[in-house]
Amino acid sequence: MVDSSSDATEAARVAAETADVVVAVGGDGTVADVATGIFGSTAALAIVPAGSTNITARSLSIPSQLTAAIAVLVGPHALRRIDLGRSAGRSFLHMAGAGFDAELFGAASPSLKRRLGWVAYLPAAASALRLAPSAVSLVIDGRTFEARSPLVLVANGNSAIAPALEIYPGIANDDGWLDVLIFTPSTPAQIAATLASAGRRQLAHSPYVTSQRVKRVRIDAEPSLSVELDGDVHGWTPREFYVVPHGISIVTPIDRIPVETASG
């Protein structure tokens, strides 16, 4: 057991010096902490989901039930390589963001998250929705893009909050790219229209969302925007994000398309 993000990262770093597999027991933030610790090693990452949403695990078909997740680890399994996002020395497997989502994650009650899962984010959303747009400047693979935005997502995976909520078509965690989504609604009506598009899985058709596929992006904002990595808040803009293609090996169920197979 560890008490903080830095403790989990350091424990994983030490374990990766001798272990073939390092196990993360927790939610998306804990998984990202362990991924940060093993970055650059040959150790694979195993996930035993124990958080409020477990989106990373679910996207990889890792069972949410404890005994079933452990059975994947100790029995026959696949080792699947996926892309890894990096920012300021930290890793993220699913998604990073600046603005609204970081405010939402920061405001959500830990006790509600433990009891209600992703539903616990709904009260926090009412507060986060009042966030005013910032003047955002993005340098995307050497090109500059400017907008007024309350939210920029840097996606490696394709769901948000609730695992069934796909955010944008074509996002994949093994294609060697990150997908940047710039949200530009500025009035309550535009925000409502954007949320409605998200609920219908039609953000690709929204006039208030722009997407860019990138290897590297730097985000500056005035005023600065809070930054989250896989659901945990980690500082403020300006920040740079980049992808490490196939940068981590994950223990997944055997019925996934494997890179290699193993048994515990």
C-alpha cells in the first residue's frame, strides 16, 4: 500500500528494477503513477481495477471484478503494447486535459467517488461548467493554433468519465498518435449544444470542437488552465505532451489480439 502518487511511482520504479511485471491496484490515476515508475524499463504493467471509473482497464478488456482481474494476471494472458502519453516527466495511458475536466476531477469528492463511481462527478460538473474560456495557444508539431477555449483534451483513449461515452471517432491507443480536441463553446447555449453532441456521440459534427492528430503538443493559456493526467490533477499550463508509440506493455486477457502470450 502507498499513500501518495509519488510513493506509487517510486515503489513501481524500484520494483521494475527486478520484476518482469509490476501490478497496479487502483483506479486510473494509480495506474498512471505506476506507468510513470516503470517507464524506460522492460517490466510489463498489470492492472487490478479498484478505482471509481477504471476506464483504462475497461478499455483493455480487463475485468472489473477482483478475482477475475487476478485470474488474468496469474493465468494465461496476452502482453499488449500500447502507446504512452508523457507530460512533465509523468505518464498517462488514457487521457490528459487542460481546463474543465481538470477542474471537474479536482472538485469531485473522494468519498463520493468510492461510493458512486463516475456518477460522483456530476455534482462537480455544475461548478466546473462555470469555468470561463481562456485564450489558448497550441503548438502542434511545430504549427500554432489559437482559440478561446475552456477545455483541451489530449487523448490516447476514446472515452470520458463513463467508459461507454465515446468522445470522438478514430481515436486508438495503439496507432502511434495522440488526438487533441479543442473545445470552443463560449455561451450557455453553445455549451449545452456541445454536451448534447457528446451524449449522442456526435462531437465530430460539432462546430465547437476541433481535432488534431499529433505527436507532440504544447498548450499555453491565459489565464492558465489546470492540467489532469488520467483523472489526477498535476499542475497548470503551460505544458507539453507527447506520445511514445507502443511505449508500454500491458497484461490483458488472452482474447485480446496479443503481441505475445504468456502464462503466470
